[in-house]
Amino acid sequence: MKRLTQVLPLLLAAALQLMPLLRNLVTSPAAGSSFAFILRWGVGTAATVGAFDACSGASGTVMNTSSNITGTVGTAMNVTNNFVINGGNQATPDDYITLSSKNGTIVSPNLTNTMTTTVMMPPGLTYKCYSINNANNIYGVITGTPTVATATNISLSAVYAQGGYVYTTNILITITGSSSTAPVITNNPASLTVDTGTNVTFSVTNGGTAPFKYQWYFNTNTALLNMTNAWLTLTNVQLTNSGYYYVAITNTAGSTNSLNALLTVLQPPVITNNPANATNMAGGSTTLTVLAGGSAPMKFQWYFNTNTALLNATNAALPLTGVRASQSGIYFVVVTNNGGSLTSAPAKLVITNPLPANITAATKSASLFQFTFIPVVGLTNSVLTNSALFGGTWGVLTNVPPPASAAPITISDPVGGPNRFYRVQINP
């Protein structure tokens, strides 16, 4: 009795030292049968996560109750499931593991050593089967980085092919939301207006949890190839680059799109046809024109000689009606848009005088002297008189305002002194 009381404390101390080493304790499937158990411990070191540390040599099957596995979006996982089939010397390499939904509608392939599957796994995770000791022991490992928050119930089956036994348990994998924060844009890209041929850069600044992925788009949903930075540089822009640009920013917690930035590319004026020189008779009409291209809207201003701006002459065409000699000179036009301005080449307008009017044979009726002439249209036709054909002074008898047509005009003058000469003068 004294010896027993001395031994019991030693046995109790040894038991207390062994207890922390046993990670998974299971009961026999049937009373009195042999079974395997997993030892989740290392000799002299900490247990290796995701590795099968040891399995007892007894034959049978180890099945834990339903397992709960948790993870977080964006955080890597490496978990060895607590489900092992061990056939001892009776097992064959044909033993395998399958995963399925609880009602069996979705079933993975039969998994043997090193085979993997993503069937029934939450997005980002893979189930890999391991068979050790010549298939005496078979188990699985779940690895990967989950990408979606979810709760997935999996029915896990281990098949002991030689004995025809199927052992099933359940695994609940719960993936919670990422602790990272989704991208938040603090400065959207700004709209720009530039001339053709220049370089432009759009940029965005954002908060959230790194790392971020960027993708720039042009109008609607056209992704720009290799444009995957927080900035977008365009070189030698042309009119075809005009449009809207935005960027999509993504991290493990979500994504967001920037506001649209409008790129307006301006083409300065380009004159393709300058106004042409013209020669017109006084009283006639002419039109000077310019043909110009560039970004709309276009503005025009015509000038006469040096820098005299012509009132209301603000179109691509400059119509001139009833021209006078005083309008002879140099004309040019300045074309302007939001991209700049350009001055046309000068055009010279020459105004010539018309031929004198022809006077028909004069007649005398009572005390009136009459004659007829064809007027020059659009100009003042002045009838002059003089008492001498040569010398003397020519005075104005009457001024005929610029007529609209060449209808004959009759002049009547009371008979005066012994001599009276007449002529018609055109005032251009």
C-alpha cells in the first residue's frame, strides 16, 4: 500500500505531460474495434500547419464530428481537415476522398494522392488530397486565399475501396468579409482642353487598402490596353482622341469608378482657300470668300486695307454690292476658334469706271430742249451744262440717283442763252 501511494503521483505527472500532446481524440466506431487517431504535434518543434504529423498504426477509420473552418477574404488559409481513413495493411492505393453538396447534386472527382479540386470550395480555395504510407492513410488540406465572403456546407466522404466502406462527415467553411476597406476616390481626373499634337495626362488619387488595380477606359466600356496605373498619359493627341475617360479601381474589398473626364482636342484654324483678287466695274457687285477648317465654332472678321475692320463682315463670305472707286484696295480676313487664329492672304479689289452714257439726238419743243440717255445702273448719273464747249465752267443741271435698271432717262431744259452744251458724268 505504501509502494502504491509512492507510484501514483509519478503516474499522474506523466499523464499530465502527455495530455497537451493529443489534439484530436475520437471514439471507436464500434466497441472493441481498433481505430486510428491523429497526433497533431511535433517532436521537439511546433506542429506544422497543413501537414499530416502522425497516424497510429491501427486499422479502421477516424471521423470527427462536423468541422467548422473560418477564414477572411484576402487572407491566405492552410488547413488540414480532421478526417482520415486508415486501412492499416489492408488499405490499397484505390482509397479516395470526394466532396459534394449535402444533397449530393454536386460531386467532385475522386481524389487520390496530390489530386485537387475547387468543386464546392468557396472562391479562391482548393482542396488537395494526400495519401501516405502506401495509401494506408488518406486525408485532405484546404489552401488558398478566399475572395468572397460566404458560408459553404460541404459533405466530405472517404472511401475505403478494398472494404467497400464509405465514411462521411460535414465541413462548414465560413469566410467573413475582408478587414480591408474598398477604394475611395479622393480626386477624380480633371477635364482638359488642348490643341492637336500635344501630350496630356489624366490622374486619380484614392484611399482604401492597398494593393490597388487600375484600368482606364475611353468612352463607354472601351478598356485602354496597358493603361493600368493611377495616371493615363496620351501623346500627340488628335481629334479622334476627344471624348470621355474614366478609371476603375479595385482591391480585395471592392471596386469603384471615377467620374468621367472630358478631353477636348482643338484644331487651330487652317485656311485651305484664300480670298481671290477681283476686278469690278463701279456699280457692280462682287463677293470675296475664304475656305477654312478647324474646330468649331469658327469666327471671321474681314478687314479693308491695313487694320480697318468692316462692320458686320463676320462670315466666310464678304458680299460687296454697288461698289465704288473708294472701295478699291486690299481685303483680308482673320479666322478664329478656341484653338487660335489665322490671317488669310490679302486679296486686291480693283474698281474700274464705266463708259460715258450715250446721249441721243436732242430735240426742241416750244421753249424746252430735250435729250435722252441710257444711265449707268447703280451709280449717280450727273447731267452737266456749260456755255462753252471748251473752257468755261461745267455746272450740275441735275443728279440722277443710282437707277435700278437701264431704262432711258429724258432730260428737259428751258431754252436759255445762245449756246448751251450738255454732258453726262458718272460718279463712281
